[in-house]
Amino acid sequence: MASFRAQPLIRAIEADPALEERFTSDPVLHFDEDRETYVARHVAAVLPTPALLTLDGRWLEGGGPEYDHMFQSCLDGLPGDTMVVRVLYHS
């Protein structure tokens, strides 16, 4: 991890407040993974919404990689003729 943080890009981000704000306080989270992991993480985050109502009536809320993976697995497991409705607002 120390050698990763010594790279010019990471040092530049950590030295510039505007860049650090863009990448949060830990830029390593954005660059410390291989391409396959990076792509998989971003693909898994495309569809999930803050909550999911399953076909069996469960209301699931969450966030983060585990929730995104569960959300995607739930969609992948649906029959091909299932209609999925995305609600952007609920009260």
C-alpha cells in the first residue's frame, strides 16, 4: 500500500484539496483494483436503486457492494417475461 501511495497520481490528489474533494479522502479506493474488479463494481452499481420490492413482497433497502450484488442477482434470477418497474420516488 505504501508503494501505491508513493505514485505521482496519488500524491498529486492527496496534495490538492480540489482533487482530494473529488476523489474523497482516500483516492486509493478509486485506483487500487484491477480492471476486471473495477468494471464489475461499476456494472453492478448501474441498476440498483435505494430499495427493492421483491416478487415475494419483501421490501429491501440498502447500499454498497453487497446490496448491489444482491440486487443484480435478484434481477438475473427473474424469468425472461418478468416486467421490472423502477420507481424513482415513493412515500
